[in-house]
Amino acid sequence: MNHIVPNDATLTIRPIGQTFGAEVAGMPIHGDVSPELLVQFVAALHRYRVLVVPRADVGPADLVAFSRRFGPLEIHSRFESTLPDHREVFCVGNVGSASFSRGVEQWHADSSYRPVPSDASLFYGEIVPPEGGDTLFADSTAAYRSLDAAMKQRIDGLVAVHSLESLRQWGLRHNPDRKQAIDSQTDSFPPVRQPLVRQHPVTGARSLFVCPAVISHIEGLPIDEGAALIDSLLAHITQPRTVYAHRWNQGDLVMWDNRAVLHTASLFDHTRYQRLMYRTTIAGHAPGLSE
């Protein structure tokens, strides 16, 4: 049954972070969405970079249908962790065949290892633990703005090489008991060159494209110097004022702009609790977000 929304409906938006992030009310996730509301929602995403829709309470089919309103969807490289009936949905957690890490996670933007990284991602809390398992977001756009002029001049124009093999090696060091499902994927996704500073195609804002576990090196710099630069930039990006931690309730839906923020997971007690999250990913240059 479709939910009919009046054409004059407007969203209610409440900022939640110091520099970014907003909670959105009035956005129907099920059924029809008016063009006016969709325009408002995309504009809010460009402005706030992370949008939270509390208690959206959607199933996989609704999540896929809603996500497609923003453009074509990626099929995750870990195909075995996608839903059989909805391959666009990537499962994260310690339930069934979902992708799960028992150890430390890393700050990243989704699909940075693809020649054209993703535009945005949507994350849905199907099963959430009563404690732990928060998702942390870092405002890499505000972080770039607050760099001093000398650092901006130093990094503008630098190119980082993003590699699934680097991610695999990082995983072996930090999560030795994790099944390395990406072993067979490195041939399908060879290393790609990405700018260290990228410019948003809609807003024009610059942000720091820093994914430490995926970056093998920075072109033109010695390995140690490049690694030190990445560490320094990440420390700047993840200062408390530019980080928002989302404490999940079951049914929450969060959408973020991969071209403007980084994110990571926090740990939870997987021996006591279950966690299952559904993620869809908007492919790069999606018409609904990039034009």
C-alpha cells in the first residue's frame, strides 16, 4: 500500500552535530515520495552530509526502492554477504553470513578502491545491541576548511593510491582471526589513483579523502613520509568537534555523503549481543546526487 504525501509537505530538519549531521522527520521511506520532498532531502544531504531518519522501520525491499531514488546501486564486492533476494543490500554484523570484524575498524569512505568511488551510502539498523556498536562519522569537509594555509598548499594536488591489497594486509595485522574475504577480489579491483583532496561535484566544497587502511602510498612521497602525513591528517579530521557518534536504535536509517565525510564502526560485545545492519550504496556519479 502506497503512502500518499501531500505535494506541499516539508521536511523537519534538526542539526545534531557541531559542524555537520541532522535528524530528519517527515521523509516517507515506504511507497511514493514526492519530487518536492526528494529535492529537499538531497539538499539537506548536501548541506549536512549525514542525515538520520529515526525509527524508519523498513524492510530490505523498501530500503532498495528508496535508495534507488538517488541513483543506481552498487553490488558489494563481498557478494557472499549480500541478501540473496536483494543483492543490493550488504549485511554487516555477527548474524548469518554478514560481514563481521571482531577487531579494530578503520576510518574510510565506501568504495574508495573503485575507479569511481560511491556517492553515498544508507545504513539501516535491523538488529542493534543494547550497548556498543555505534557508527562514528568524521566531517572531512569541515576538517579541510580548518587546515592552515601551509598544509592546504602542501596537500592540494597530491594523489593517493587506494588498494584492496593494502586493505587485506591491514586486516591481517589488526584482525588476524577475520576471514579475509577480499583475498580473491584484489584482481577484480586493481589499485586506483584518488586525489588526497577532492572537490564535491555539487557543493564545490573540498574535503580530505583519507582512508588509511586502503591507501598504499602517496605518489611522489617516500613511504614513511606519506604514512606520517596520512596519520597527521586523520588526527585532524577526527577531533571531537568534527566527529558525530550515532547510537543506534532498531529501525534507524542513516544516509551519508561519501564525498564529504568518513566513517567507522565501534566495537560491541559480540559474545553477548547480536548486531545486523543493512547497507545500500549509491554508485558514483548517481544522477540524483551529482547533477
